[in-house]
Amino acid sequence: MASSKTCLVAVLCSLVILTTFISSAQSASCCLRYSKRQPPCRRILGYTVQNINNSCDINAIVFHIAGRFVCADPSKLWTQKIMKCVDEKRRKSSQIVKKENSDKASA
């Protein structure tokens, strides 16, 4: 009887520790402030949208650059311009891939 209570307490403690660790890991992946520097579009690999709803403190656009991330204010004009630039690069590269695939299929 005592060993089952000990196991139950150990499981509950592990669950509390694990829950705390997971929640702190989630907040570590959130932008906490906006960058003042505008990264050049050519260096950006992509971006994601961070919402307050996802346990983060601010809404942000997270630009993915090789080896790091840049957090930007979604209401800023430069942020919206870079997002359009990245979207345009994606659209062009997907058109190139589609053209190459159609060329291979017709050959």
C-alpha cells in the first residue's frame, strides 16, 4: 500500500515538472519584443505568424534567416513589404519548379 502511494506521488511530481518544462519551452520560442533592424528580403528564407492566442505575449511576424530569427511588428509597413517580397519569391520559385516538372513530363 505504501509503495503504490509513493509511486503515485512520484508520477504526480514528474507530471508537474514536465508541465512546467513544456510551458517554459513554449515561451522561449516566442518573440518578446520587435527588432528595430529591417532585414534584407534576399536573406529571408521564410516567415511565420505569431499570435497572442498561442501563449505568446505579442503578435509578431517571425522572419527566418539562416541561423537566426528576426521578430517584426506586423503593423509596420516595412514588415508588410518584406512579407510580400518573400511571398513573391516563393511564388516565382514554385512556378519554376512547375515549369521544370512539365518540361520533364513532356520530354
